[in-house]
Amino acid sequence: MESLLRWLLGFIVGAAWSSANFYFTITILKISVLRKDAAKLWALILLKFPVLYLAGFLIVISKTFPLSSLLAGLTAALITMGIAKLCTRRA
């Protein structure tokens, strides 16, 4: 039972990390393409790359969660966001 709980928590952590990474990527691209506030752009870049990626690295090397659950969460989040984007697209 404990291993199933760790797997489910790993799935959730992987999905949350993937969603945060996707959000920061989209926001950085929007700001840079639209040439908006440069200070906000640099703040997001400094938040995304060292902080988010270091957190992901620490999650993986801590071996708290099975690697398969983290990868499944990463993949499921991306697929879910893609399907949601396709379903909300206007004709």
C-alpha cells in the first residue's frame, strides 16, 4: 500500500512540475515575443532555470518517488494540456 501511495504522489509531483515548467515557458515566450516588461522576463527566467530545474533535479536524485511515476506524471500533464488546448480552440 505504501508503494502505491509513493507512486501516486510521484505522479502528482511530476505532473505539477511539468505544469509549472510549461506555464513558465509559455509566459516567457509571450513576454519576449510581445516585447513586454524586460524586468519581468528576467525574473521569470531566473525563477525557471535555476529554481525549477534544481527542484526537479533534487526530486529525481532524492529517490523518494519511483522514476516511472515522475515520468508518467510529466507525460500525462503534457498530454492533458494538449487535449485541453485542442478542445477549447475555436473554429
